[in-house]
Amino acid sequence: MKEMTAKEVENQLNEGKVFDIIDVRETDEVAEGKIPGAINIPLGLVEFRMHELDKSKEYLMVCRSGGRSGRASQFLEGQGFTIINMTGGMLAWEGKVE
């Protein structure tokens, strides 16, 4: 599984890189703040909503600490998706939130 730290993601975003970000936290967690542009698909719904994703894109998975996004990453990679897991999750995120 490909991984990036929260700081690496923040630096790349600041340099203009565009990520397709999926936040797998629960809705109430996301309401407290998410990376701008992130799409919320709670971990329990990933299997049922993966048809909304495009296998030709690379997705960045985010959660609170990196555990749930790691599980979602492994699952989606097994389904043929290209995934990067953000280690440390939102606990390590120091960038902008919306």
C-alpha cells in the first residue's frame, strides 16, 4: 500500500497538486473539519459506494489516525483501485480545513 504523511500531502497541495481525497470518518467527525475538497464516504459504506469511484484515478484515503483509511485502502486496492493512505490521519493534519 502506498502511503504519505499528512505533512507530505499538505506540502504537495500547497505546491498545486490535486488529490481526489476520500475521508472515511463518520459524518459527525467530518463535521468538525475536513481537508478542503474531500469527499466523505464513511468506512462502513465504502463497499457500497465504490461504484461512485473511477478506477483510472488515484485516491487519497484519510481518517482520524490512519487506521480506518488503511483498511479502506487495502479493500479498494483489492478491487483494482489505485490508493494512497495518509498516515497519521487528521490528528497529524496541520493544513487548512473546511
